[in-house]
Amino acid sequence: MYHGVLHLKYGNDSCKWLLSDGRFPGYNTWQPYGCMMHKYTKIHARRCMHYIYYWGEQNHITFLGDSRIRQLYFEFVNLLSLKRVDEHKAHQNLHFEDKKISVTADFLWHPMVNSSMYDVYKNWLMAEKSSRPNLLITGSATWSIKQFNASEEAVKNFELNLTMILPYILKLKDSTQIIWMLQDPVDESKLYPNRSMITNQQVDAYNKMAIDILGGSEAKLWSSSRLVAQGIHDNSVLDGLHISKSALQLDLQMLLNMYCNDHMNHNDGTCCRVPDSVTSIQVITAAFFLVCLLSAIAMFLYRRKIRRNGSKARADTGIRNGRSYITSKDKTWPDTVYEIMVCLGKLGLIMAYTFLCDRTNFFMKENKYYTHVNFLLPFAYLMILGFFFTENTDQTQVLHRDQTDEWKGWMQLVIMIYHLTGASKVLPIYMHIRVLVSAYLFLTGYGHFSYFWNKTDYSVQRYCQNSCNVRCCGWYDFQYYVEVMFRLNFLVVVLCFVMNRPYQFYYFVPLVSFWFTVVYLTMAIWPRISAASCDGSNLHYLYMVIKFIILTTVITLFFMSEVLFEKVFLMRPIKALFVRSDDSLHEWRFRWALDRYSVVYGMVFAFGYHLLLKKGIIADNHNKSLFSTGITLSLTVLGFIGLGSYALFSFMCKNKSECNDSHSYLVALPLISYVTVRNLVGWVRTRYSSFFAWFGKISLELFIAQYHIWLAADTYGVLVLMPTYPVLNVIVTSFIFICASHEISKITAVLTNYLVPKEGKALLRNCIVFFMIMLPVSISKGVLTF
């Protein structure tokens, strides 16, 4: 409702937001109001001009005005030109053309709004549309103030002449986009004596006149450039009149974002960009959720009417203290349908909110802005809060459930802070986040290996229930384990339909699902090895070691041979699971290679841990330390050394490429060091943070939902519900985001009972239905061809 009122009152044109308002979140960093601004380099700017011409439009940009407008012209052509253009200050017209990118830029020296400027507009109107500029940037005031010694008569002449030009501006709207650049303030203390009459009071008077005349016209008023000049910290301008270099660069970025964003595919540039059109699959998905919601409402009203009438259905359920109780065994078919419709209806509302946040311009978006304070302050606050909620647990095993939930919880919160603040540009932080992602995969290997080692269940039903999963809690209760495994992919598949994004866009899900399949095949292929089989023959321990060697060798071969890698993962129909929208495998190969051994580390660690338990070297069925005091202290010190060594490495490596190359080999050190420090001492092992553990239980939903309802523009920006109040905005968006993630977790838990049943026939039926739904989608997307 709040944003609806804002749009009704001010409109939802992000171009208007870009040109009218903004703020400095940090030193010389400009944030437009309500939208994201991409930073255009020379390559991007030239590519933009080339694309616009390729799609049949012209690039004829004209700068009309005084020396300030000329400054912006030179900044523009020097960004586009492959050679430096001399910034001479002659009072004459200038011309620039680059045929390679089909762009023409002109500067017309008309420093005052007078008859000569009037003639320019008149000549354009008389000429053919093809000879007119498609973009005009103009503005004037300081020259008139100087020439007429800041007289009131000059202001009246300015008003009269601009009023005469106004009809031509209206007539040129079909061919030329006109931007009137309001005058920046001057530094009166630095002005030369012959310019002393150019005061900010005079500048404001001319700006007010331009706003009054052009405010309701087709011309766009560019007032944010004035805000930039007021807030920029740059003393490079010595004459007090002209625009500083830093302000010019920001002005040019605003201009290019306005001109190029709708023609380019920059995810971090939402200003002046029209949202993607809705596809037929999205319409069908919306219709499905709408039907579910309406059905749930209708069934709710019907059931309420039945209860009021005191029907037999209510009497049969039994009444205690005025409330009816229905157990799962007592549920009838209508109860089941009602429960499913309610869950799908709630999910539909959440998906509608998700679509509104990230596929429309209804809610605002802003660029990420990193400072050490922005990252460290929430990090320290959450860590302190997490330690405040520390309590004892009855579980004593190494990496028990409460501990792994805690681990996933604080890791997820740190990753969220990392994404929100754009901390990826800081190499040490980037490398530590890579460790956290590897930790999820390490737990995947550990958890699944432990489950198969202890359960020896390799049935097709178990594989089908887990082949589309990510949660790594293999030692949990089987039903709960299946529910959690189903949870992530259910949400991701729904988001793929709703948001029109490929499966690989949510890279973490296919990554962990793939590595679960690898774990499953490693354990299921003959000889099948488990704790029970090793009890019968110690030779099975050797077989397990051989399996690890073969697995590591195969992974290494795939890494070393790019041809083999592409040949396997580009096979149809599995290709669609690993490529992005541009049909590229690069992102999957990068993610896969970065953590190619993390799951193996987890499996090997689990194997060693179970072997030590079996041989009686350690015992974790008590709340005491795993070893003697001396050994425990020594290993704990080594653990801290291991953590410190990786931290030192992250500060010493020179660039991301070098760090990433070493990461897959070194990541085992901090992971095993952390597990050692966290589990050797008994009182440390049996205490955990319930605060972090709560977030850990919904970490999968948090990881995926943050893409669209906490971040924005496919994670490149930040969602804005409370504009101009960044701290309050984080609080509000975080609250909604966490509540939605928690609700999705509850919804998925209910739906899992019906979508992943224990009965083999029911599971087969649901799989057939799923493939029947995916078949036409696959054909429409070109995944399958006949």
C-alpha cells in the first residue's frame, strides 16, 4: 500500500528517479533513488552504441549549451573514443563520429537561451526525422548571468525565450528525447573577479524558472546532477564555475544508464529498464496457484459453514473443550485435498510477492555498497547474539544434529551479510565465504556417507527421494531426512517456473544434488560396503579405500580434460540442468571445479571417524573429551593453527584466480580444523547456539529465497521497501524474508508427505506425473527434440 501510494503520487518511471534524486552512501559513490546504476566502461559503452544501431536505431547525441555542457560532451566522447580527444575550450561547434560503432556526437555552442538557440530547434523541426538527434542534452544560465551582470531583466528574457522554445520541444518528442540539465552550484569563493556576479542565488533563480516552464512538458529535468555536484568531495576545479572530474564521471554514468540500460543485459542496471515480458509458462503457473488459492478459500468457507451447522462430519471427529481434533490417520480425502490446497495457496501468495519484488519495478532496488563497517558491524552483532543464546544439548556425538544446524545457521547468516554488502570485492572475505560453501558440501559427503555406512539402504526408492535434494543430514530420522531432501528442489523448481530462470541459476542446488548422486553411486556400486559388511571382513576397509582412490582419480580426470567434461555435461537431456540462459557451461564448470574434492573430504573424514569408533580409539557417547587432556590440548592448538594458516593464506594470495586454483586443495585444512576444535573438548561439543540452530533448520530456504525477496535483480542489488532509510529497510526486508522462508519450510514439510510417499507405487505414480508435467516444458525449451 505504501509503494502504491508512492507510485500514484510520483509515478514509477525509474528514468525519472535516476534524473531527479539520489544520495551518497559513501565517499564519491552515488546511489540513484529507487533503482540500480551500472558502471559503464569504455567496452560497455561502445557495445551499447553498437547494439542500438544493430537493432535499427540511430546513435545521434547532441549537447547544446555552454561550457559546462561542453565538459559533459568531452567526457562522453572520450569514453567512447579509442583515442584521446583534446578538450580545447574554443567557443565553437564540435563534432565526433565513430563509424565502427555507428555513433555521432555533436556539441553546439549556444551558451544562452536566445534567438540562436530558438533557430536550432526550428531547423530541427523543419528537417527530416533521420537528421535530428535522438538524444539532446541541454542547459544554460551562467553565461547569461555573466553577460547581463545578474540583472532581473536577463531572468525575464530567459523565461520568455524558453517559453518560445517550449512548443518546439513538444513537437520534437516523437523523434528526440530532450534532457534539460539544471545548473550546478558554483564555489563563489573561487570565482574569478569577472565572474563574481554568478552567485548561487542567481543560479537557483534560473533553475526555478526552468522547472516552472519545463516541469510539465515532454522534456526531462535533470536535477540529480546538481545533487552530485553539491555532495562530491573534489577540489580539482580551481575556477569555482566548472564541473569537477568526479562529478562529470558520475553525470556521464547517469546519462549512459538512461540511454543504454534498456538495450543491454546488465543485471546491476535497473534504471530506465523495462522488466522482462511474462512468458506463457509463467502465466500458466500463476493460473495454477490462483486456482489453488480460490479452491482453498472456497473449501475453507464450506468447512466453516459445515461446522456452524453442526454437521455429522464434525461430530464424528470428536469434540474436546469446544475444539475438534483430527489425527493424520483420521484424515479423509476432503481433508487431504484441503490441506494441499491451503499449502499451495499460501505458496502462491509468497510466489506472487517474489515475482513482484524481482520481476517488476513496483518495489525499488539499489546497488550494493561495501565498507568494512557495513560488513563487520552486522557480523559482530549476530555473532554476539548467537553466543548469547548458547545452551546445553543432550547429544554427544561428533557433528551431532544441533551442532550441524548451528554450523549451517551461522554460515548462512554470514553468507547473507556477504551478499547484502557486496563483500566479494574483498579477497580475504571472498575466500572465507568459499570455505563456508565448501563446508556445506563437506557436510553433504559426511552425512550421506554416514547414512549409507550405517543403514545400507541403496533402494531405488531412496535414490529417487534423494536425487533432487540438497540437505546433508544423513544420520537423521529417515522420514525427516527425506522431507528435508525434497525441500530445496521443490522450492527451486517452483522458482524456475515463476521467475523464468534456468535450474543452474540456483547453482547450489544442482551442485549438491550432483555430489549426492556421486556419493550414492560410490556407495551403491559393487562391492557394497557398510559397517555390517566390514564386521564380516576387514578386507572391506581396503575396498572402501580403493573406492576413494578411484573416485578421486575420476574427478581429477574430469577436471584436467575440459573436452571430457563438456562432452558429458552437454549431453541431452541433462544439458539443461547445467547450462545458464546463454547456453554456457562455464558457470557450472567453475562451481564444480572450485569444490571438486570437498565432498570427498567429508566422506573420508566420516570413514576415518567411524573407523576410530569401531576400533575403540575414541568414544563419543559421553560429554567428556574424546582423548586425554594432553592429546586434546595438542590437537586443539593444531586446529587453531590450521584455521589461522588458511586465514593467512587468504591475505597473502594475490588475486581470485590464484586463490581459487589453490582452494580445492587447501580447504580441507580449515574444515577439519574447525571440526577438531568444535568437538574434541566435551563441554564445547555438548553446547550449541539455539539462535544459530534455528536459522540452520531453514538455511536452505534462506539460501534460495534471498535471491529474490531480500536481494534484488538476481542478487546483484538490494531490495528497497523503505526508500531513503537504509537501516530500517534492512530490518523490514529481513523480517519479511525470514518469515517467508520459515513459512516455505512448513509448507514443504506438509507437501512432502503427499509428494514423496513411502509406498513404492505411490512414489512411482508421482514420478510419472512429474515427468508428464516436465515433458511439454522440456519440449518448449528445446531440451527434448523429436
